[in-house]
Amino acid sequence: MKKPQKGFSLVELLIVVIIILVMAAMVIPNLLRSKIAANDSSAVASIRNINTAEVTYQSSWGIGFAPALANLGGASPCLVGSSGAACIIDPLLSVAPFTKSGYVFAAAGTIPIAGVNNGFEVNATPGVVQVTGVRAFCGDQTGLIQFVSPGPAPIGLAAGTCAAVANVPGTSGPIN
């Protein structure tokens, strides 16, 4: 009499593989949404950091707000601050290509009066909409951060551009 062989049949292995694939199909979209949410949060935090850096730049150098994002930081390591490279923010944000957590950042000094920038605009747009982020964000010298959804919105760097973002629930408006 033959001993029965031990092991799994092909049908049993296929059932296990199908169960694993179904579970993966349910989990992967949630992971991607979580990554997008984390990137959005990081972009808002970076805009807040840039807003704070602009105020620090203005009070430290006495020449108004920074003319460009590059003026707020500097190459790593940034040892001595100056008005051209203030060493206030992370080089990820202040050295080209100005990207962090899947978002592209831009900033410019605005409202020049007698060679002094009396305002600034900063914005962040997702590198790839629906992959690295969903909403675009902007901020200015008022400290208010706004969003526009979906994706890369026509948020410019001219004076008053961020303040002009309409408040449409679910589509655009201020960040709490």
C-alpha cells in the first residue's frame, strides 16, 4: 500500500494566491491615499515654514521680504547667513528644483516700494496630480494659507494672487 503524499494541491495553492491578491487590491489604494494625504500635510507645513522664514528675513535684514525662495536658504551646509542666502529654511526648499514631498514650491517678493518688497507670494503644486498630491496651496504676507483643488491651479506669484483665491467649499479656500 502506498503512503499518501503530503503537501498542498494546486487548487489549494491557487485559492491562497487569490485571497492574497484580493487583500492586496483592497489595501494598496488606501496606502496611496495615505501617501497623498501625508504629502499634502507636508506641503502645508512647508508653506507655513516659508511664511515664517519670510517674516524672519524681513526683520533680520531690514530690506523687506525676500525677492526669491533661494534667498531664504542656501546650499548645504549654510554656515553664514546673508541677504542673498539667509540660511533660514531647509535646502530642499531653497535650492533648485525647489521640491519636497512630491510638491514643487515657488516664492517671490511682491509690492516693491522704493526697492523694498512689502509683500510676498508662495505656492506649492503637486509634481504629479493624483500621484504626489491632490491640491495646490498658496500663502502670502497675511499668513493665510489657501488651497485649490484639484491639482496644479493657476496660482501665480503676483501680488494679491493668493488673496484672490475664491472660497468654494470642497474646491478652494483657506486651510484651518
